Amino acid sequence: MITADEVAPRRSAGSGPAWRSYDDADATPRLTQRLLNATLFVTVLTSSFAMIEPSPHDVLVGVLAFACLLAGVTIARNILPMLILLVLVNVGGLLSLFELPPRQEPLQYVAVSIYLAVAAVLFACLVAQDTGHADDGGLRRMRIIEKAYVLSAVIAAAIGVLAYFRAMPGADQFLLYGRVKSTFKDPNVFGPFLVLPLLFLIQSLIARGIRLLTVAAGLIVAIGLFLSFSRGAWFHAGLSVMATIALMILTARTQHERVRIIGLSGLAAFGLVILLIVLLSVDSLRSMLLERAQLIQSYDVGTGGRFQLQELALSTLLDQPLGLGPFEFGRVYGLQQHNVYLQAFLVYGWLGGIAYHALVVTTLIVGLRAALIRTPWQLYLIAAYGAFVGEAAESVIIDSDHWRHYFLILGLVWGLSAATFRSRQVRRGAADPGMQQAYG
């Protein structure tokens, strides 16, 4: 895994830290901090078990919120734009309910939307307030999230791989139409879930060199991603890896680091090509790949196809200021439009739709600005930002507004960005006594 020591800028002996934690670890009882960290680990670890609703992860987010209250976690000012936009999205969702007769499904849908917004804010606050300098145990929560997410992904991918090759009992419950869904309901959610942990593992290989355990974990996750046979997930992964590597090259401190990143990235790409060749030697894999690799599928075109439904959605949302409400477009037209940016207007109305688009654009801008600033947590932010770029792009062809991992990534981008901007303020204050007094 990536460690803060590997990415922290060097400081001269005796110099004070250039950044400080929002909350002093000594100010909160150790027991509540341990409870919070343990709850955070288990919450993220269970995020891959989503075959039932509410899932264990959903329940644990409530426990995590309670642990945050006990530990005194507060909301950083730089997170407020995300919070306000999420509130507006969900206000739009609540207003859309006035267009519908009272039914359980729409109410449950809006409730889940609110819960996911709360989860994003929780994750943002947790990492924003845990960025003390590397010498005194800072970044602990971010490390916990990384380890738990990678372990969760490896477990889910391993189950999926074993199920695909019929190497475990009850394999069929982890497959859907010959594709791996593992512990998820849909291969198209399972695949994107694996992208951020794959980025963490790639960064670890680049930062620490080739280690057997990291390589093994990366191979398991990559094979699981491939066996999802999700075109969107493949595109998402490719775009996210390219964005992450590009930012790592751009922010490298020396030419030697840039050459190292490029060389190891090329080596990893070569390894993936070899892995793909080996996998394609299996007849069933080769035939499925040829089928899924076609850019346009039969369900994309023609009457009732994805593209026609998106045209209908576009014309419909212009006539519905409050939106249709949850599930109504599918009820009226038979299928969903599979585009989250249209979904935002159809489900959350004009208010929620505009707020959702503003949230995505703002996250892309804020995250990029912060990712270019050197901090001990820069690599974590680059990985989260790269994953978000891929997720935002894939959302053009899928409804991602209820993906649990999407809101984890959203929270990480905003939380780490908030910590970055806070760090820059403190450093400027340390250099300017007048500013130091102003920022207190």
C-alpha cells in the first residue's frame, strides 16, 4: 500500500510541520478514536456485499455516523459546496414525490439518495480532518479506507473468479448471463467498484516497486474486472488509469521520478497484455469478449433501444420541472434511459438536475486544482480523482446515482481537497505572520 512517508515532502530537521490536523488526536479519548477507526474499516470492508437491501454497508454507515459524533468529527468549510449541492439534489427528489401517488418504492428511492449523500459527507469529513503530518501518525483514516477497500475488492474479485470457473459451490448466484457479478446485483456495478482499489494497487507498485503480494492482489482485481464483461467498466478503468498516471507524471518532483513512473506503467501495461492473451486462450472467454467488445449492442439501437430512450428522456424532462419521480420513466416507456445526467432531471426535477450537474463539474474542477498541489496525501487524491473522472464519464451510459462506491469516491475527492486547501492556507500563514494571525 501507499504510505505517507513515501509521498511526504522532505523537511529540514527541527522545522515545524507545514500542516496540522483539524482535530488534535489528544483532545479526543483514545477509545472513541479506536471505535471510529474500527467502524470505518468494517464499513468500507463490507461495501462489496450488496446482494441484499439494506446491505450490511448501509446499516454500518449509520453506526459510522454515530461514531463520528462521539469522536467529535466536524464539517470543514471547504466541504460546504458539496454539502449544499447534495442538499439541493435531494430537495428536488423530495419535490418530485408530489407528482406521484404514495408508494413505497419511490419513498425508499429518495431515502436511499439522502442516505448516500450523508455517506459522502461523512467520508469527506473523516479524511479532511485526518491529515496531520506523517511523523505523528497522520492519514490514519485514509490508510484504513485504502486497506479496507482493497481487501474488499480482492475478496469480491476472488469470489467472482472462482465462481466463473466453477471452482466453488453455488457459483451461479455470483454470475448473471455468463458474466461475473460476484457479491453485487449487477456486473455493471461490480466492475466499476474495482477501479479505485486497482488504482491504489498500481500506485503502490510505482511508489514501492514490485512486491509479490501487491502484484497478486492487482491480478485478482484486474481479472475480476475483465470477467464482469462490462464495456462501461472497461472504459472507466482505462480512462481512470490514464488520468491517474498522467497526473502522477505531471506532479512528479524530478525527471527521474517521471521516467520511473513511465517505465513501471509500461511494464504494468505489458503485463496486462500478457494476462489478456492468456485469458483469451480460454474459448468461453474469447467468445464472450468478442460479443461484449462490440461498440454498439442490439439493445442500444432500434425501437426501445438505449439511444431512443435517451432521446425520449430529453424531450420528457423539458416538460417536467419537478421531474417524473423515481422509476416513472421506466414505468411509462418500459425501460430506463441509462444516463445519470438525464436521470438527474427525470428523478430530481430541474432543481435536482441542475444541482447534480453542478456537483459533478465542481468536483472535477476542485479535485484537479487540489491534485496539483503537493501534500503527503497527494497520491490518494490523484487516485480518487482519477476514479471520479472515469465514473463521471461512464455515467453517460449508465445510472450511477445509487452506487455506494460513487459516493465514497465523491467524499474522498472533496475531503482530501479540503485538507489540501487548508494545508496551503496554514503554510502561507507560517510564511506570513500577518496571515498566521488572520487564520488563527
